[in-house]
Amino acid sequence: MARDCVTLWSGAGPSRKACGTTERFLMPIGMIPAAKYIARKLPDPFEGLLGGEASHNLLNRAHAHWCTGPGHSISWDDCYAAADKLPIPQKARLFLDAAGRPLAPPSHLKGEQLAEVEEAIVLAAWADREAHRHNIAH
């Protein structure tokens, strides 16, 4: 006779399965890094259509400039790496609001960094429009 069971997970260590009044311990299977299965590059021809590696680099650098203002504890390299894991349409959304409108650059940016972020915002708006136009999932 089957019993309704509930899997209990503590976040660390093995999970437990509770069935009625008894509990059975399950061996942990191990963690599978999801990032390994998330594609950074879009399939051809879409990657090239959205600017390819040049777009990746500009959006990564601009995101790192954006998120490393005064008082932030995350390093420029960590911000760059976080953006580098994303495909172009998702990177573009870092610079756009929920309605797809460009966000204003943060006030801590000056000079060359500000110019690079402004260029990335224009690229992000264009890439987002193109992704929607070509029905590229993002």
C-alpha cells in the first residue's frame, strides 16, 4: 500500500523522506552546476546578428562599470564575469527597465566609463528590439 511521502531538505547534507510517522534518510546525489547547461552564445545566425563577441565584450565592460560604484563591495572582475555568463539578449536587459526602455546611467560614471555605458545602453536597446523581432527567446 503506497503512502504519501514528503521530501525534507535541510539545504546541507542528505535529504530526508518523511512517510507518515517514519522517516528514511536518502543519500545526496550531488550538485550539478546549472551554469554548465546555460548557453552563453546563441545558435547561428542569431549570435552574429546581435553583434557577436564585440557585443558581449561591450555589454560586459559596461555592466562592470555600472555595478562598481563607490561603496560597492563587488569587484569589477566579478561584475564582468557575472555578465559574461549571459547570452546577449539577457545582457541587454541589464540596461533596460521592465518595459524595455533604456535605464539612465548611474551618476558615479564619468568620462570614458560613462561613454562606454552610454554606447552599451544604445546597443542593449537595439539588441532587445532585434531579439524580439527575430523571436529569439530570452
